[in-house]
Amino acid sequence: MSTSSRYRAPFADSGPTPIDQAIATRLLSLALSKGGDYADLFFEYHAGGSYSLDEGILKAAGRSVTMGLGVRVMKGDATGYAYVQDLTPEAMAGAARTAAQIADGGGSVDPIAFEAAEVPSRYQSADLTLDAPGQDKRELLLRADRAARDEDPRVIRVEASLNEEVREILIASSDGRFVRDRQPLMRFGVRVIAQDGKRRQSGNSGGGGRLSLDYFSELSPEWHASEAVRHAIIMLDACESPAGEMEVVLAPGDSGILLHEAVGHGLEADFNRKGTSNYTDCIGRPVASELCTVVDDATLAGSRGSINVDDEGHAPESALLIDKGVLVGYMHDRHSARHFETRPSGNGRRESFQAHPMPRMTNTLLLPGPHDPEEVLRSVKRGVYARKFGGGQVDISNGNFVFSLTEGYLIEDGKLTSPLKGVNLIGNGPDVMRKVTMAGNDMQTSDGIWTCGKEGQSVPVGVGCPTVKISGMTVGGTQAG
């Protein structure tokens, strides 16, 4: 990551008001002064930018910068949290004293000496997109607009957007962590509307990750425009979805969002600590088909969900969650790890310094299986092929979910036939995982578009899966299957 950027945290080593270990020790001592068991400091600097093009006109462009400190104190299972946007010594000390009030006034605990932390490097080493000239980014949007209009005369509207940010963090904890990270992120998107007579449909494409503008050397604005147009034109001829219990084949890549929502959230350890997940007390038990091995992997270079350190200062690795159908672990933050008497898995994440950390996914993946993708399709007499997903809802307590498809196809005699509209997939996460009867050898990861919400906090995530056959799922549509 280039250090010449003008977007640097004032509290960085090279900043005008650096936060060093001596300052952090003083603040942690104040936070523990009422007898807390543990305390940590979370400094964050966030700079973001956005560009929005509509009908060939740059309709909006903006910049934002936020900065602050969050102080957390823990006493048993109780947590005190306070934050400030003012990083003067007085304001920071006030936040530490406020968070300290969660403790009962017992004897104070001294923070231990900091240890040097070696941080991995999982982001592309290049200049920030924020530092690139605005006219260059406007041209990327215009290229997408022109390409979409040239692709097909039925395109009547084009929208394109680019969002970019850098997040610089410093975590200091009373158990000796003092670690910094600088996290870039960008996302590009194209949406088109195509019309043929009275029929009108939209299509979209997008991608990005913890990358620079070099991303577009492999997936150009023209490529995304062509993909968005393809999506919209195909959907112009879409038929109403059949309804009923059917075999379903998930396309590789973005279909992993179903795994993320229907299974992944239930494996976040706070739900299991509270006993509200359907996976509570299931470690060591079969919870899925033997074809299913699920990991949460923060190590993928440049991926949207990848992180060098989590928001508690732990370096995450690839956490094995389900091994050949057997539940072997949860995703942990410090709180849940202490409860389950294990170590944090590096999944403690938060939206900003204004929020406390909790177990969150990074890049959640269903690993590849033994089957050829064409073999998977050929095995289906009649079913639905799910290629692109829209919104969805899941009940963590029982795993029940509903997902809508933005692109799906009817499978007849092992081949994709009619495109379908109005497709909803309805099921139960554990039940669907047990019904995985084939898994392709073509695992793909998503191209940097997903954001996950939980308890009002949003964080960037990645998903991935191979071609997957599910032996039965309720398809909601308008026609009897």
C-alpha cells in the first residue's frame, strides 16, 4: 500500500498527532481504573468517495472523512463502551473513564506490556483509488455508459457508480496487542434498463475488492456494461417461475450468498453463546452433506472480505467451520472465545469506532467437490438454475430463509432452457445443506459486491461456492411445478 497518499490518519506513526504506546497505556490504565478485567482502544480514520453517473451525466460526486476512538471495558460478561470523535487528550481520557464505569469499583488491573505484532499483507500493493484524478474515474463511468448503449438498441437507461474508501485503524489492548492496519476498498457497478415493446427489465454487473484501479485491466467497464446488458436482454424473454418442490442447482460464485445468510450467520459464535442459533451445542455433530466443507477465509488476496487484522487486533486465518458435513467450529470474537474456552478466530468486526465488535464473517466459502459442473446439470430432469441473487431474509434461530433470484433458468432434461422471473427460493439452512447431493470442482469467489448487515452494523464480505445441486427446495412462483 502506497504511503504517499494524502489520506492518512493523524494518529498514524507519521501523522501530526501520533498515538504511541505510552499514550495507549495511559488510556488503558484509566479504562481499567474501576476494576475491569479487560480494555481495548479502537482508533479509526475513514475517508470515502463516491461517483454516480446517470444518463451520461455525472449526477453526484462526494468525499467524506470521519475519525474517532472507541473504548471498550469488559467485566465478566458485562461490557462498557464509549466513543469520541475528538482525539484531544482530555476527550480520550473522558471516554476511557466513561467506559470504565461498567466495573464495580474493585481493585484496578494494570495493562500488560505491548508486544510487537507482525501483520500479514492481504491487500493489493498499489495506490489508493482515492488518490487517482477524479476525471479518470469519471471516464471509467462514461466508458461503461457508452459500451452499454452500443451493446443493444433496446437499452434505454444506464447508471454507473464507483465507491471507494480507505480505513486506517489502530488497536491497543490491555492484554498486550498494539497493531495498525490500513484497509482500502473499492466497488464498481453498472445497471441498465432494457425495453422491448411493453416489456422492460433491468440488469446489473459489478465488482471490486481491496484493490486499486488496476482492477479494470482485467474486468473493464466495457465488460461490466456488456454483462449488465446481457442480463437485462435475457430477462426480457423470461417466463413466470414454476412453483413447488424442485431440484435446484446453484451457480458457482455469488450463489455463496445463500450459504452466507442461511448457514453462516448461525455459525457466528455470539448467537451460539446466547443459545439463539439452530447450531447451538452442535459441535461434533453432522449438520450437512458429506460433500460440504465450509470455511471462513480472511486470507484471500484483494478480496472484499479479507482483512489483515480484525477489529480486536487478531490476525484471522482460514477458519474451518464444517468439515465434510460435521460442525467443527464457530466464528469467534474475544467475548465468545472466552465463553467457549478457545482462542479468537479473528472474526471480531465492527462497522466503525462508534460500534462494539462482534463475531462477523469475512469471506465465507463452500469448498469444491468432486463433480464436473456439466455432470451436475445433466443429472437434473426438471429444476431451477440459480445464477444471480437479489435480497433475502433468514431467521437465525431456526435457519428458515427466503431468497429472490434476479437471474434464473429452468432446467429441462439436463439443459438450461427458459429464463425465469419471479423466482423465490424458500427453505431451511441446515435442511438444504443436508440435501446437497452434488458439488462441482469449479469453486469461484464473488467479485467484491456484498455487504453484510447485523444488529444495525454493516461490513464488507465475500462469498463463494462451486456449482451445487440441492435435491429439493421449495420454489415460489406463479405456476404449479
